[in-house]
Amino acid sequence: MKSTLKHLSMRKILFIYNADSDIFSALSDFAHKMFSPKTYQCNLCALTYGNITMRRQWRSYLNELDMEKQFFHKDEFSKQHPDASVNLPAILLENDGKLHSLVAMEQINQLTSLDELITALEQGLRTYQ
């Protein structure tokens, strides 16, 4: 799905996963996704990644978005944005140092496919055109 939201290039989109960045967490998350995917705590991870790598459709979509993108694990995000109070996972827009919700945790957790996530993100971005 090609994005038509090219004029947002001065802003930054932040993807924050509900997972920590250390090796133990990565191995634990990998096992959890494999053996108990329905109870995995990060639906953003589950929708955008296979067992090891980013899904091809998601990577292609992101490459077409003409804006800076940053990806965070929850521990990395809290270090960079210590005053932010965000339920995770989340997709945010950073504009002039302010954070705006594009796709909130509640919505992400209801999504069942990558196409639904892309649609939700496109709708969120349109809010800030």
C-alpha cells in the first residue's frame, strides 16, 4: 500500500514496542511469540515482525513514508523521553519536540493484520496533515 502522505517529511514518527532491548528480553519475546502468540504483550511486534525479521510488506510501506522514523523498545523510549506517559505499544508523531498519538495501545491491541495497522497509521497521519 503506497502512502500518499509525503508532505509530513519535517516530522518524525516513533514506533515504541512493548518490549525491552536487552538480550534476555529479546530471547524471551522470541520464545513467547513462538509458543504462546495469543498472550504476547506487544501486538505491534507481532504485526510487524515475523519470528526474526521485519515483515516485507511493512518494510516496503515504511520505505515509502517520506518522513524520519525511529524505533524504540520501551526501555530505550523511557530514557530518551523520561517525561512521556504513553501506554505501550504505541505509534507517535513527534513535531517540534511534542509527542502526538497516531495509533494508541488500545487500537493497536485490537488490530489483527498488518493491513489494518497500515490503515490505522494512515488515518492517524491524516489527523496531522
